[in-house]
Amino acid sequence: MNKIIISKKVLFREFIGKRFIAINSIFSLAIAGILISTIIVYGQTQARETIAALQQNVPRAQLIYNNHKYDMSPFIFVNNGNLNKIQFPTLAYNNAKLRLQEGSKISFQFNKQPIGLDAFVVDYDGDIPSLHALSRAGPNTFEVKGPQGFYNLEIHALFPDGQYTSHTILADFVGRTFNDGLASQLQESCDAPIKLQVTGVEASNQKDMTGATTVLDNNLGTVWSADKAIDIMSSARKHGLVDNFVNKNSWIQLDLGKERSLCSIGIAYDNGDRSVSFFTVQTSMDGIQFRKLGNAQSTPINAGGSLYSFPDLPYTARYIRITNLGDIMGAPPSIAEVIAVGK
């Protein structure tokens, strides 16, 4: 495969362009080139002994499924304000040795207890990185539900001493059969979604008067930024990664003009390849009463955008609110682009 270099502005222009869903094969090669280049950079900039030293300090994580334990590989490790990319998630999908059944429960065990934990099914091999949040069934337990096929299972954990990790394991996610009596009622399909038109955007606590509309200008060089940072550690110690006072934090809100079926949210953070942003997504029919879809964290896989979906999607809504819960590096939230995907 040829290595292709592409700027982040070009990358996200494809992310937000008219061909957002039906992206051509050239873009797929570009993404693959970026991933290969990233791996090369890892090898060039961080010596093996440095990585080995880092891994000695990384909290260990195991997946527990059907009474069996599976070691998970560290990907992102933040310690003392330094973000490190330890090991790129596995992309050799045909080599997955773990099969996870839809509807089953999985849990996670660490060598030290996190104060916040979220789990995702992640596609790093697609045209755009996508993260599907799993439903929580307990403090460290989640229900397997979402995309089917070969994907990375990824957990994001925050620890009392300020460390943050993401760990991954490759798995084959399989669905229920319709003759086993366990099949759930079919949800509205999100096959072949489109980029939804946004008729208005507003924000709270913005840093300057450039306006929140910059998140719609197809330009990664312009950002909406809040006027203050949130201390993610203080918030996490009080509430975990779920902020009970989410509406008091800085937010940015899209108005779709009318009720639409929402399938996922695309977000590109400024300098998104060098930090981890924590956020909550809410929806509303009237712009007054909001319903929480879930929490997520950005993945610093590249400088472009990522797609995020949640267990209750697709869901009908007119307004979409993204609320800042904090940045792992302590910076104010700065969002370059946002899109809504649905029907």
C-alpha cells in the first residue's frame, strides 16, 4: 500500500463534504496512508526502550467475558500532563480470537481502580474513525450492542492520580439470530445516512465574538472556543465521567430546523491528535427540555474528525447540544467542526 500524505484540512473537507458517506477509494487510501505514517512516526520518535519504560507505568486492564479474562493492549496513556501513544490498535481483523455476542455482558478489571470508565466499539479502519458507546450495566460492566463485524473494543479510564488510559482488544461482534427467541425489536435503520442540514448554531461562554458558526465553515483552521477550562479531575472525583451539572458547563448547540432522525455526531477538535476531550451529547425537540444520549471522549488518532454514536441512536430530535466536560490537558474546549449525520 502506498503511503499518502494529506493535510488535516483536506482530510476533514472530505469528512464534511457532500460525499461524506459515499467517500471514494482515494480517501480510503489516504486514511490508510495516515495510519501507516503514524505508525512510522511512532517508531522514529519513540525508541523501543522508551515505550517499554512507559508500559511499566501504564495501568493494566483485562476484559472479562464468559468467566474468561483477556489482556487488553494500551493505546493512549496520559501521565503527568504528557500524552503518549503506546501501541496502535490492531487492524488485522481476520485474526480476531475473541467473539462477543450481542446482548451479552462484559466487564473490566484493572490493577488499580479507575474513577471513570467508558467502553466503545471502535472502527479505526473505516474512512473516518468512529466510536460507538456501549450501554452501562454497572460500574465496570457494559452490554454488547452496536455494530457487527470485526472491530476494536476500547475502554477509556481515568484514575484518581490523574492518569488516563485507553486500552483495546480486537473482537468479532456477532448479532443475535431471529430464531433463538432473544432477538430484540428492530430499531429504525441508519443504513446510508446523510449529512443533515444545520439551520442555526449557538453557544454559551464563548471566548470571543468570532461566533459558534465557525464549526460549520468547512475549515479546520477556525475554531469555537469556550472562555474557560473545566478541571476534569475535580469533576471526575465528584461525579466520575458523568457530570450531573452538565448544563452549567460550556456548550455548543446545532439547530436542524426541523425534527430529523439522528444517527451519529461528527466532531473535530482543534489539535485533536494531541489531547483527549471529554464531552456529553444531548438532544431536544424544543430547545428547552434536553435528553442525554451519553458521554464520550475524543481519540487522538489523527488531527481530523471522528464519528460518535450512542446506544439510543437513531433518535428523533431537532436540537443537538455538545457540552464540555473537560480536557485531559487542562485546556478550554476548542472545536473546529461539527456535523450531524442521519435521515
